Amino acid sequence: MKPFLISAPASEELAAAVRWYEQRRYGWGVKLFDAVTHAIEQICEYPEIGSRRIGRWPNREWRVKGFPYKVVYRIREHDIYVAAIAHTSRHPDYWKDRG
């Protein structure tokens, strides 16, 4: 299983989403965090599980179960780089230039 590195912007996106859900319904922020954690664990276990994205970087995407988010990541030699925790209905591909 490969280790992962989450980018600062992806970490901030996750924190903001967790706060948003938690403010609206107690416990849902934790549920989102757990769902994202589970998705990242699946990706680390099976790196090619996500769909490929064509573009400047060879990104892949994997949906977060139960929430409108996806983990955008890149398989690198020694790790999995998480570029974004992206909402599936907002600003498509805003993260595409994250190295």
C-alpha cells in the first residue's frame, strides 16, 4: 500500500467542507471526514481504482461515498498525491493546475 500526501489546498477544502456540514447538522462533518478518509484508504490500497483525467497532469478521480465530493489524485513513484477534495457540482477542474 502506498502512502499519501495531501496538498495544502486539498486539506483546506476538506476542513471547509467538514465545517459546512457540521454547522448544518451535528455529526455530518465527522461523517464526511470519515468518508473521505475511507476513499483515500481505498486509493492507497488500489491506486488505479479512480477514473483517469486527461490534462496537464495524469490525475485520477474517486467518488466519496454518500457525499457530492471526489478525491482528485495522482499516482507518483513513491506515494499518492491528493490534489483536491472537490465538490462534484462546483467549478469543474479548478484544481487542474495544482502540481
